Amino acid sequence: MMGNIVIAGAGHGGLVAGWHLARAGHTVSVYERGTYETLGHDWDDCMGLRGFDLNGMPRPPKDCYHPFIQMAYKNPRKTVTLVTPFHENPNFCFMDRKALIRWLIDLCKEAGVVFHFGHEVLGPVCGYDRVMGIRVRNGETVSDIPADLVIDAAGHYSPVRRNLPARFGIRNTLEETDVFHCYRAYYNKTAEKFTDPKYTVFFYHCSKPGMDWVITEDGYIDVLIGKFGPLSKQEIDASLAAIREDYPYMGDEILRGGTVASIPLIRTLPRFVANGYAAIGDAAGMTVPLNGCGIDLCFWAGKFLGLAAMGIKDGDFSAERLWIYQYRYCVREGNKLIPIEKLKNLMSNISAENVDFLLEQEILTEQEIAMSDGSFGHVNIRYLFDKMRRLLPQAYLIPRTVRAMRGISHLPTLSRRMPYYYDPARVSRWLAIYNKT
């Protein structure tokens, strides 16, 4: 008996997993409150095209994306500019988010996935120890949709995850400081001028905890204004005014975007599988905690969830059988993001003046910026001692830094101690280590 699989929300990871599962013969349906035409942010985001290759999926047409470009970083006072090393990579690009989601939906439809647009997901339908489906609303009609497996791809505010009973062991809520709120818009240009490099990130711009960016492209300027926690219209207006001072050729016409989005900036949830349930993408905290990038992570997660679930032929999608999905994802990607979350926690709890000090005293350099991809393997005691020595003029930052990085010593054992096979006692012990790290 093949499984009846329901995907809550048309998130990237859920669609990748659904594509695999439909091709394997499972019945797969997606319930999404939006429409085919409205899904996806009206802007481009970075991703690796190899995500399609590793899943055996065809790549989108070339007019859906353009090459990634070199980046520069500035401190709040704009006295320091860090330019990261750049090696052109044809497999890394800026992808049109609307084109991407439509491409994935079209591939899923060809594979046999059935889409129900205009259906708002209200929450899970649960038995005592198992998720048994989802509750949806279509207009005035509320229905319970039964499922052998619910794939939760409904985002970080997912009504499925938020309404799971505590006995399932899945974290329900996120702190507001764990969410990055960002305004994104493409403005017209009144003159064809460019910066070198074209892509500049401003830390703590206008003193708000977070970052803004400006990208000067042909015919438009791409602006992002972001903050850890709630972002007000007054803060958006202040950043736009400051950007116009530095970029006087930025016009007033919005060509694309002009909306505010929210992104989780946390490590992957400690546990994201249960009997009849698997979270993926933002619903499971699968983003890089410092910059919010998550598309590549969703492609890995979709592959691993597809592999774990496609071989289950009897409809029993238990936590024991789904655990291999969590294991593969955490070992391959999730555990490596923990130090980045700790750096984000430090950055979100200091002042703009502290950020100026960190960059001007070369405590935060191109090397640390490059670490945002998870490459922390070269960090050693001498490296840490040098950073602490440079912090001495503002010694009060040292205990704050130590607190932010507390538990990092557990990181080398985290993947090694993670159980490959599901055993409740061993999983419980591993979760305790994960939460301490």
C-alpha cells in the first residue's frame, strides 16, 4: 500500500520532497492558501543551481536567474569596508523567486502531485501519538484532510507546528528576536551609475540591529532593509533616506517588491519528525541564521525526506522510520549552522557602537564574514586568544561574547553522538546535547 501524503503549504523543501514521493508512486497533495500566480516573493535570492542536479531535477530556464556578484560590508559609521574574496561560480546565482516556485510546482504537477490552491491550513488533526491529517478552510468550508504523512512546509509561523500537542516533542514557537524582518524593493535609477562591487551590506544601518543592503544593477537598485525583530515603517523610511544620501541616483519608483517578509534566524529545530509528521524548510528552522538563506538547505532536506519516505510502502510513516531524514539533514547541514546562530545572537545583542569597534579593531574581518557558510574548521585557540586580546579596550564585551558562544565545545561531538537509528533513549540524550550546544 502506497502512502497518502499531504503537504501543508507550497514551500520549496516540501515541493522537492513531494516531487520525489509522487514519482515513487505515493499519492501526494498540496494545500496552499495562495494561488499559483501570487506565490513567491517578487524579488531574486541567492541559491546554488546544483540543488536541482543533486535531486535529479531539470534546471529552470536561464532567463530565470543571473550570476551572483561580489559583496562588500560596511560598519555603521562607514569607516571600514570589507570586501570578501570572490570566485565566479556559474552554479551559484540570484534566482527569481516567483519563477522558482512556479518551476517546482510545474515539475510536481508533471510527477502527479495534486494542488489545492486557496485552501488555508488551520492546524493538524492528531491522534494521541500520531498526526493524522490537517484541517483546512476553503471559503466558508472547513474540512479535515486525512493523511498517512503530513509534510509541514507552511513556514516558520506554521499553524501545523504551532498547534501540535507538547507530547509530540516539537518546538512550537519562536522568539521574536529569532525572526529577521526585512523590507525589499527594486527602485528605478535616475542615472546609470554603479558601485564597485555592486553589492554592499551595511551592518546596523541607522543604528538598528540587523543589516541593510544595496545592489546597483542595470536599470534598478535592489534595496533590502532588515532588522532582528519587528521592523517599523519609521525605521524603513529612515534607512531609505540614508540610502538616498549615499545613492542620490536612486529614484522613487518601485519596480518590484515593496513588501515586508519575515525569516527565521535560528538553528534547525532540535526535533522535526514525529509519527505521521515531518517539518521542512522554514517550518523546521532550515535557514542560515546570520543571513536567512535557506533555498539550498531546502533542496538538501527535500532530497533526504524524499529518500526516507519513498521506501515506506505500508503507510506507516512513524518517527522511527522518518528519523533517518533528520539524521541525514543534521549531519550534512543542520549541525554546521550552530556557530552561525551564536554569532547572530551576539550581533543582535550589541550596539551600533560595538559593531564599529569590532570592525575598526579588526576583530570582525573578511575571515569571519566568510565563516557565514559554516566553515569553522580552522578556528583554534590562538585565533580565539587574538580575538579576545583585541576586545580588551571594551572588556565588557568579553563576557557577553563568552555567553553567546557558550556550549560551542560540544559541537565536535554533536554529529558523532547523533543516533543513526531511532531509539527514544538515545535520541533524548542527543537532544540534550543539541540544546546545550
